[in-house]
Amino acid sequence: MTAERIAGLKIGTGITNQEREVLIEVLYNREAGIAFDFTEKGVFKPEVEPPHIIPTTQHEPWQAANFRVPKALEGEVVDIVKKKLECGALERCCRPCRNPWFLVPKKSGGYHLINVA
């Protein structure tokens, strides 16, 4: 928790100064569990939460097309995907199935990558 991050928090006006101070203290105490961007996000260690095995049945693989991305946003999409790969939120795969995704604008600027599945 840096002073810049605290200044950038949108806490609202419905709390007292004392409540705000308590909130900031709680955030300081839990800062190891807060991620402000993909580079700070991690994954659970296998000894904490083992990888999930999802049983599947025989089916015809599908390849749903992704939503079109405007040329002006292609660079941003590439950056988002690279950051998600680096932090482990996405992993490379060569399977016959895939799910579509799309971009949602954030209020603070930039975009979220949303998977439809």
C-alpha cells in the first residue's frame, strides 16, 4: 500500500474519518492479498488448493468464434493476454475446444478481458 494507491482509492463519502482510518489499517494488514494489476496477481500453491480435475464426457469439440476486436485495441488485448499468461491466470493450450471472450471498458480506463464460459 503506497500513498499513491491510497490516494487513488475510491472509498466514497458515506463514512467518517475514523472509519476511513480503520479501512486503511485493514488494507495495510491484508496488503499481501490485494492485487492492483495482473503483475501482482498470483495463483494458489498446489499444497493450499490442489489443481481441479474437471471430468468431461465424450462430445463434439466446438470452436466458438471470438468477438471482433477493433484494430485500435489489438495492442491492448495482446498486453492483457501476456500479463494474464505471466501471472498464471491463463495458460497456453492446444485443445480442439475454445470459448469466446470480449472486452469490457473499465471506469478507470483500460479494459477487462471477459471469458464467456
